Amino acid sequence: MLPLQKALQDALDQDLDLVEVAATASPPVCRLLDYGKFKYEQSKKDKKARRGQKGLLREVRFRPKIEEHDLQAKIRKVRELLQDGSKVMVLVRFRGREIIYPELGWRVLKKVAEALKEEAVASNHPVKNQRNIALTLSPTSGRKTEEAKSDAKA
């Protein structure tokens, strides 16, 4: 146990930082370390932990006047996300005067839901707010996606 002044002087001598590790301990616990390096390593650990997470809510945006080929490409992307186990929010975003034609957005959502009825279940009804219409899709049971993967390999 060092007095605070001695610990600060040691940190300056070694060109390190004095970092409080456990403030609630009695007496408080501090370490001598390079704080910039510590923060960098901590951010790397956090990114690695986030990378392994499954079941996140992902978002795929559509436009009401989307062409058929672009629609099919985005549906393929939604299908990939569902097979990875993520929930997907399908969002139709209106810009400018498109907002006066909401039936175009409903039509796009209907096409997406119809194309993905085998792989996904709508976890709620489509929600319209301001300039968006959103539909959340959840993957069907894990067994079906595993069967699909094994069929694709065979």
C-alpha cells in the first residue's frame, strides 16, 4: 500500500498512468499502466465479443419504387440474415412526395413477406410511423434452417 503522492511520482518516473481499478475496495486499488494501450485493448475485446453475438435485430431498407431485380437482391440479403439467426426489420422508407402513395410501400412489404414465408415469421404487424413502414421478421425454428443448410450441401 503506497501513499497517493508516492504512487503518482512512480507513475511519472516510469512514464505510465495511475489508473483506479477498484474504487469501491477499501483501500481503493490502483495500477500503473499505459492508459491509451489499455483503452485500445478493451475496445478490441468489446468488438470481438459483439462479433460472436447472434439474434441481433438487423435492418434492411427498401424504397417504395424499387425495381424487381433490386427487390430480389435485397430479399436474398434478408434470407441470409435470417439463416444466420438474426431478426430482420424490413423498412420501407418514403422520401418527399412518395408519402402520399403508401400503398406502394404496403405492396413491397407484401412481396417480401410472400417471398420469405418459408424462412420467416412476422413477429408483429407492419407499423407505419411518419415516413416509414416497418415489419419485423423472425427466423422460423432452428431445425428448419439447419435442414435447409444440410439440403444445400447434399
